[in-house]
Amino acid sequence: MTKYYLPLALAAAMALPAFTAAQAQNQPPQRIVVTGEGEKSVAPDLALLSLSVMREAKTAREALDANNDAMAAVIAAMKAAGIEDRDMQTSGIQIIPRYNYNNKPDGSQEAQLIAYQVTNTLSVRVRDLAKAGDILDKSVSLGVNQGGGITFTNNDPSAALTEARKMAVKNAIDKAKVLSEAAGVQLGRVLEISDQTFQPRPMPMAKSVAYDSAGAVPVQAGENSYNVQVNVTFEIK
């Protein structure tokens, strides 16, 4: 009986190393995953203003007419300051009735219409940051009485983001080298890489801003920081 099964056993024994080698090739390579971070700070070159005019009157028509006159003066002042049409956009118009609520003897309330409020909001891009304070001051003098938000940003942050990505990848490679040396393994090729970009958070001015009628509004642009995070997977040899 043994003689009949011996060739089969020998064939199986010879095939086992080949099967083991093929199975090893199909297994995913050992790997190490690291996260790298990079940050690039640049001075802003663009200011975004949010300017609102609110007018109140007995009728909606009267409130709208008064608002239109005030906003027209603001837009004219923007153009006189060098702001182009493409950098001005109406971002909202609201017409809101205002009521007084009188208590009645039966405990209910009676609504009495007393006025209409009309608010027109203008978004303005200021490309010359040196003019931002003067423009804010002038707009208030002409009738802007709400908003006053200002955000400093960059028209094209691509160069800053490219530098931040390079820093993040270098940071990831440095981390991987330290970890592989500490573990006593050899770092191999990059298997996978992905990134996440974190834009600088807008820092608007407070809604209620104390404007000094004696001069331009003092503003400080500071810097914007662009952050990139990369996840890199390396092969371990």
C-alpha cells in the first residue's frame, strides 16, 4: 500500500514550497503609516467687508426708498475709492415689519404694526489693504449702521499651500525614518499618500464696532496660516 502512495506524497512535498512562496507573494507587504504636517504663513492681500444699511419708516415703501438712497451713496463712495463693480455684491435684502404687542383684558395680546425695517447688505472686496480703514470710515459716514465685518484673506493661496504640502511630506518622511530605525526595520517605497488642507479660519471684526469719526478705522491685517496634513503609507522591507 505504501508503494502506491509514495509518488503522491513526494509530489505533494515538492509542491508545498512553491505553494508557500506563492502564498507569501500574495500577502500584502508590511507597512508603516505616518502623518506629516506643514504650515505656511503669508500676509493677506485681500480684505472682505460686509456693510449693511438699515432704515426704518412707517411704511415699507418709505423704508425701502430711504435705504436705497443711503446704499446708493455707499456704492458711489466705493467706486470713488477705486472699488470695481466686480468686487461689490449685494448679499441680502430684508424687509421686516416691526410690531408692538399690547396685553388685552382677556390675557391675549394684540399686535400693532408700528414700522418697517429694511436692511441691505453689501459685500465688498478691497484689494488695496491700505484703503480698508478709510473705506470703513467713509461707509459709516454715508449711512452704514450695521455689519462692519472684515475678513483678511488671500486671493490666490496656491503657492502657500504648495509650500505647506512640501513641508508636510518632508515631516512625514522624517517621522517614518525615526520610527523604522527605532524598530530595526528598513524603510521601503511609498505605497499610498493623501492630504487634507486646512484653510485659515476667518477672523471677522465684531458686529458692533466703535468707529472713530475723527479718522480712519484702525485695522491690522496680520498673517494667514495655511495648514496641510498628509497621511503616508511606507513599505517595510
